[in-house]
Amino acid sequence: MANVFSRRSVMTLFSPPLCPMSHAVRFVLFEKAIVSEIEYYDPDNPPEELLELNPTGTSPTLVERDLVLYDSRIIMEYLDERFPHPPLHQMDPVSRANARMLIKRIDQDWYPLSAEITESGDKKSSKAKKQLRDSLVAANPIFGDRPFFMSEEFSLIDCAIAPLLWRLPSLGVDISTPNNAITHYAQRIFNRPGFKSSLSDAEKELAEPTK
């Protein structure tokens, strides 16, 4: 293991090019301008070095010296604490706890439906598409209430939700509404330099941001 670590002189993120959880971590890296290397790999054929670092094969995997992390949300929290400026979490414990709960809800309610759509055929995924669309549209007032998701400031919540919204057109999920609050929110996030830089070449081809 020591030999593996010694080959890494800077922080490295191992990331499949189309993994939304990896995308969220890349968004944090670029938003905070953290000096790092991103190693893209085929999740069906992970490199031997990665399996040495993370035998579970889950993605993404972050390596910094003798530290190895492989849960996207833990990595995002670590990066925000390790590089505190600009902060992506509010400072008071109540706000931080609420943000963590919101991200947990996003992971439990929306990402499983996205994965089901990706893994199923068009006919089998129609129910999941409707459920995801209905759930997002139901949250439309939240998207339109503040500049960012339930916050006046950009946060880790936005980093968590942005990869999902970016993938909706390629999933065949139309979130247009009469006032287009979700679309306007998504466009604000997609226009951030950090988000644009976070996109892999494969992700750039998924869809153009909704105008």
C-alpha cells in the first residue's frame, strides 16, 4: 500500500466519466479551486491501482497522501473542511444538520429513480420517469423561493443536486413548468464556472442545459 501512495504527489480523484456521485465531488473540487488530479476510468474495468486503494470498487475514490475516501458525500464534507474557503456549509450546527438531511433526502428520493431509469429499458422506466418528474415538480416552489436550493448561498446541496438535473434530458424527464423555476435554478447552477469545469467529455455530450 505504501508504494501505491508514494506514486501520488497530489490529491487524486478516481472518477468514472458518467458517475453522478463522482460528478458532485468534481463540482466541489472545481468550485473551491482545489489543486488535484482527476483519473477517469471505466467502472467495468477499474485499474489495478484503484482496486489496491479501494477493494470495494465503489466510486468515486479520493486519495490524498495516506488518506483514502470512497463515499461521495463524505468526500464532499472532507473537502469543505480541508479547504474552508469558500465555505459550502453554513457554520452553525443546526443549518449544517439540515443541509445533511436535505442531501440524504435527495439521495434517497431522487437518485434511485434516476438509476432505475438508466438501468431499465424505455418501457420499464416509464413509471420511474413519471415518479421522478412528479417529485421534482412538486418541489418547484422550493427551487424558486431562493437563489439556491433552500439557501441564499451556494452550498453542498447544490453540488449534490446539480448532476441529477444535468442528466434529466438524457433520461427523458421533462421538468418544464409554467413558471420554469426548476429550469431557471438549473441554468444558474450550470452557468457557474466550477460546474462547467467539472463536466467530463462524456457528460458534456449528455445534454445541453435547458434554456
